Amino acid sequence: MSKINGKTIWLTGASSGIGLALAEQLAAEGANLVLTARNEEKLREIANRLPGTHLVLPMDLSRPEKAVNRAEAFLDDIKVDILINNAGISQRSLALETDFEVYRDLMEVNYFSVVALSKLIAPRLVNQGDGHIVTVASVAGKVGSKRRSGYSGAKFAVIGFMDCFRAELADKNVRCLTVCPGFVHTQIAHNALVGDGSALGQADPDNAGGISAAQCAAEIITAIKADKDEIIVGKGLSKAAPVLQRFLPGLVRRMVAKRN
Ligand SMILES: NC(=O)c1ccc[n+]([C@@H]2O[C@H](COP(=O)([O-])OP(=O)(O)OC[C@H]3O[C@@H](n4cnc5c(N)ncnc54)[C@H](O)[C@@H]3O)[C@@H](O)[C@H]2O)c1
């Protein structure tokens, strides 16, 4: 039986970047999508141009409890097979120059919303005896670097959550995939928060030089089909960093301290 064709997949962060590429590729493979992001108009435009029939569920994931209430009512009659927690927001500011509130915002979107949506969907998957929870974390959840202390903290946390959740659901035929991309060419830097909580508003050469969102999405879909637990996606140093960190931690710390 196909893991994608005919399946209902709830995808967050579907309005841009990796999420948009996932929406396009999953729809092309015959999935029925529930598309989530904040901008309803954009989601409707995407849903209308994708092949197949898709629903839109706009919500702000910086308010996870509200999002769960809204999703509970919306998804009442819908059998979700796969949840993809992809929505996320990055950071480009030094810890000493970052308001505490920015840390909370980064945790709400990158960590608490994943916990909330996963806890909402997992009992349904357990009852169905089948399903998948996918979370797009980051290489920043394996290796810390400058100007990402809040983002990295949230991504380290979400990887830990997924490791525990995977262990708890292992005997219930619910699989948990953690995706750790290195640099991917998307709007992530543009939308990243700076110290006062505003958006950076410009591209970043690291992300601009990364792999395409389409390549990242294709690797995620391959990993879902192969029942992988965790994948590192990317190229060059941003892909190698987690392995280097494990075997040569001192070298990685020195390299990270030298980078801007
Ligand atoms: N681009 C990279 O280099 C990179 C690297 C590692 C991990 N990631 C992760 O990949 C995921 C997708 O990011 P992207 O690179 O496609 O960036 P992006 O900025 O292009 O897309 C982010 C998506 O998340 C949504 N989103 C952000 N805040 C939200 C909120 N409060 N409520 C609802 N939706 C919200 C946006 O609307 C958008 O659809 C994120 O979790 C990000 O942390 C990206």
C-alpha cells in the first residue's frame, strides 16, 4: 500500500520554502493535504493550483493552545494519516542583544507547537493502528552556532521530544521521523527574528548557498517511505557538522567560534 497516495497529510508551514515544496510533491503523488500557515489567502491559492483536493487550516503556531482548539474542531471528521510539523522560525541575533520574549516566541513556534500538534494527532494514529509524525528540526538542533541561541535551543529540544515520542510509540505502529536540514535556500533567514523580535528582512549567504527546497522535500518524502527515524539533509559542512561534532567536538567548537 502506498505511503503517500490517497493518504491525508496535515502539513504546517505550507506557504513557503520546504513546506511549499513538500505540498507540491506530496500532491503530485496523490496525497490529500491539510495546509497550515498563517496566511489564509496564500494557502487557498496554493490549494487551488495543486492537483487533487486539499483543505486549508490557517493558524498562528506561536499560540499552540489556540491552534490545538481550532484544529480539534476542524479535524473532527478527518482521518489524518501523517502529520508534518514543518513550520518554523529562525533567529539572527547574539544572545546578549536578544530580548527574552524572542526566546519565548522561538520556543512557541519551533517547540511547543510541535508538542501540541503531535499530542493532538498521536492518539488518533494509535487508534488507527498506523501513522506517521514528521518533524522538521535542524542541524542547528545538533550543533550550536552564533546568533541562533534561541533557535538552536528550540531545535535541540524538539529533537529530544521526538526521540522520546518515537520510543513511546514504537510498539503502536506510529513512526516518528526527525528531519535535520543543513542550509536550504528558502525565506528562513529573511523571516528570522533579530534581538527586538522584528524580522531580519534580508537573505543570508549560507541559506542562499544551500540545497533547494525541492531537494530537501524529496529527501523527506523518501525517508517517510523508508520508515527512517532521523535524517540529516543538505550538503557540505552543514551536512557533515553533526558527525564532526560527535567525533571531533573540540574542532567543531573552534570552527563555530570563528564563524560569524
Ligand atoms: N532553510 C533552512 O536552511 C533550514 C535549515 C534547517 C531547518 N529548517 C527548518 O525547516 C522548516 C521550514 O523552514 P523554511 O526553510 O522552509 O523557511 P520559510 O520561512 O520559507 O518557511 C517557514 C514556514 O513556517 C511558517 N510559519 C512560521 N511561523 C509561523 C507561525 N507562527 N504560525 C504558522 N506558521 C508559521 C511560515 O508561514 C512558512 O510557511 C522550519 O522548521 C525551519 O526551522 C530550515
